Amino acid sequence: MVYLIFLPLITSLISLVKIRALLPQKLMLIIMPLIGAYLSLKIDVNHSFMHHIFGIKYEPIGRSFAIFLNIMWLMTNLYAIGYKKQKEYTTNQFKKLTSLISLSVFWAQIAAIATNSVIIVFCYEMLTITTFFLVNFDKTPESFRGARKYFKILMASSIGMLVPFIILLNVSLENADFAKLVANNYKSFVLLLLVFGASKNAIFPLSSWLNAAMVAPIPVSGLLHAVAVVNTGIIIVLKFYVYIIGFSLPHDVLGDVIKIAAIITIFLPAIQTLRTDDIKSILSYSTISQLGIVMFGMLTLPKDKFLAEIVICQLFAHGMAKIILFFSAGEFYYLRKTYNLNDYHNMIKQNPIIVAIFIIAALSIVGMPPFIGFYTKSAMIMSEVNHVNQLILIASSGASLLYFIKIFGKIGSFKSEDFKYDKVKVLSFTRLSIVSCFILLISISYYSKEIVVFLWNK
């Protein structure tokens, strides 16, 4: 059973096989994530050779992320199946796309459930390399420039800061005197290396890679923003912060720098959305802002047993809603052949179901009741002991509403035209993926507390 944690890798390899496999590829892309989600819930590798040799362990944070990752992998595969027809990809192009997506999920999953710091960093770097090819999937000059910037920022920050953090960590574990020296004099420096080294969390000023990566196809954008990449950056920081680092954010100069960087990450992207009418760019800035909220909450909330639960819930609430927004934007593009919001008038008449789902997902991200985003943001605000921090979290919801109102105004506008748009009636794989994500979003909104208690008791 322990070998089945390699399901995404197996799927990636099978996707590239040119001969007919035992399962048709589309069916395999649906079945494998379902098996992966079930096994992530049930499997126990904590006493197997996988744990003793490779440091693979399903603790609450890793298990929760693995389940979420496999479910989102399924939704991405469903969308990719429909996207193949929309973009008229060849069979070989489709195989390469789904293979790289599956491989990215594999690296993200192992990085999240590993306890060996060397394995974590190795998988983190392999995720960067694999997703580089996804960002440059269309092989245009624009996609190459975006992929190159994406790769440079993530790799440079990782080698320059995350690797030194791992070295300091391992030396501290081997040398008690060195560990005491670090704990007494270099707390903020160690935390700074971790937070800025794992720059997949999109912390300012290392967040521009996320905007550069928007040249990627829509399924890849969903993978970057809601499934594997940004979530892996947050999860790695969270696991080291909760399980290894024995102190909270220090109140010194470097500690203030980290806190201010998180605040800028929240509000600067919200302002930048006012300068663009490109829906993918707006959603990209939104992702950066929401990750800033997660990082700010992680670093400022009281470091008790509820910290990881609150951060995980906020991360997954955002991921579930954000993948709906990106996939919906893909549907809008398919209908209008542009990402420019100024061309989205009458969209609510042409595609009312997807527009309604888009609006509900956006309201969840803002933190409106009765959706999961309201539960998680309320939990963060009520858990804060500092009133200024509470005001910052409240203001973050207002900033989120600001840029979503801009989108709502465009897709909900009407304009008299001689040309009549045909209403969308067919339930394609892309729309099936969006509707499925929406059902999941509504379900976890009403059973969020029960789900958290269940997972944390596994």
C-alpha cells in the first residue's frame, strides 16, 4: 500500500506511453486522483520503511494537504480534458500537459508529507523545474520570458535562502551549543531565511514570478494558484514553523521586516489590480494578496494548537475558490477570445450559470457568509490578540472586495448589440470541473468544522 503514494508519478509516466494502456487515458486521469485522495485519508506509512528511510509521514498538516491536492488534481484533469478540445491540442500535446501536471502534483505531495529536510528541498526544487516546462508549454516568446522569470526568482531565492536555512537547521540538530546560539541571537534571521527562501508563498518582494507565469494555459494557472505551487510554499513554511521552530515572530528589526512584507503582500496587489483590465492578471494579484493574508495570520496568530488548523483552512478555502475563478476565466476566454474585461459585457446573459458560480466563489474569497471563506477569516480575526492585526485582517477583506467589484461590474453589464451571443447549453468537461468545484465549495462551507475535526483526529 505504501507504494501508492507514487500514484501521481505513475500517472505521469503512463500518460507519456504511446501504446494503449490498460485504462483509457481520460479514465485514468479521473480514477487515479480519486484513489490518491482515498489513500491519503486511509494510508499509514508512519511505521514503514518509507518513513524510516525517506522520512515520509502523514501528520495532520501533510495529510490534509495531500487529500486537498488529490481532489484539486482531479478537477484540474477534468478541466484539461475539455481544454484539449478548446485549444485543439494534439494527442501528444495533451499527453505532455497531463503528464507534467501529474508530475507536479507528485513533487508537491512528497514535499508536503516528507519530514526529511533534504527530501523536502529536493522535491521543492523539482517542482520548480517541472512547472517551468508547464509555464512555457505553448512555446511562444512571451511564454518563455514568463517561464524564465518564474524560474530565476524561485530558484535564486531557494538556493540563496531556503538551502542555508536547511543547513542551519541540520547543524542545530547535531550541535546543541550551536542551536542555543541561534535561538538566543538569530531567531529573526532564521525565520527570514525560511519565509523568503520558500518564495512560492509569493511574499513581497518575491511575488512577481506569479504574474509572469500567467502566460501559461488555464489548467496550469489553476495548478499554480490553487493546487500545487503556492500551496506547497505555504505548507513548507507552516510545517517548519509549527513543528521545528520553537518561537513566534520576534519583536525586533528583522521580525518587523517580515511582518511589513506580509502586510505589503496583502495590500499592494489589491492596488495594482486597478491598473489592469486583464482578468488573469487581476486573479493573479488576488492570489498574491490572499497568500499575504495566510502568511500574516501564520506569523501573528498565537502559536498554539489551533494555528495550523486556521491557516490550513484559510489556505484550502482560498484554493478551492480560486481554481473556480481561473477555470471560469478560461470559459469566458473561450467565448470571447480575450481576457480583457471590457469585452465581457452581456456575459451574464450568455453564460449565467458560470457567472453566478464565479461571483459566489469570489464572495467566499472576500469572506462573505455563509461560505467557507467567512469561517476561516473570522477564525483568524477572533484568534488575534492584537487589535491592530485584527484591523489589518478586516481591511484585507475590503481590499479583496474592491477588485472583485470591478470584475462583477464588467461581467454583469449589458450592452445593446446587433450581434447576439448564443447561450451556453452544453455541459463540457471544463464546465463539469467548474460545477464540481462549486459543489465542493458549498459542501465544505457547511461542514467545515466537522471536516477539520475529522482530519486532525486522523
